[in-house]
Amino acid sequence: MAEVLANMHEKFGVEADPFYEKVHTYVLNPKAITMDELYGGIDKLTLEWHDGLMATTVRVCVQVSDSLCC
């Protein structure tokens, strides 16, 4: 799907349909890290929450897409 949208963006551009945007992909290997590093977790000593790679990646993607829209 990502490749199709990227091809449509190159062929038609945003003028034809704003749905045809460039697609940026992020590849994570979940076997290389722990579940807490991937999703986030609570520190057992301080009971503080820390975000994992998924939350951090989603936050960055939303900030980038918001800056492109405005």
C-alpha cells in the first residue's frame, strides 16, 4: 500500500487528490529489544512511566505530519 501511494503521489501529485502523499516507513525489529523498550513501562522503584520506541516513533510522525499540513 505504501509503495502504491508513493507511486500515485509521483504520478498525479497532491493537486489531484490530497490522499496521495509520500509515505515514510519506519522498520523496528521487536526481537532486538525488550517489551518495555518497545512499548514502554513503569520503573518499579520510582513508579514512573517511560515511553517506548513505538510511542516515541508515533509522536515524531504526528509532529512531522502536523508541520506538513499547516
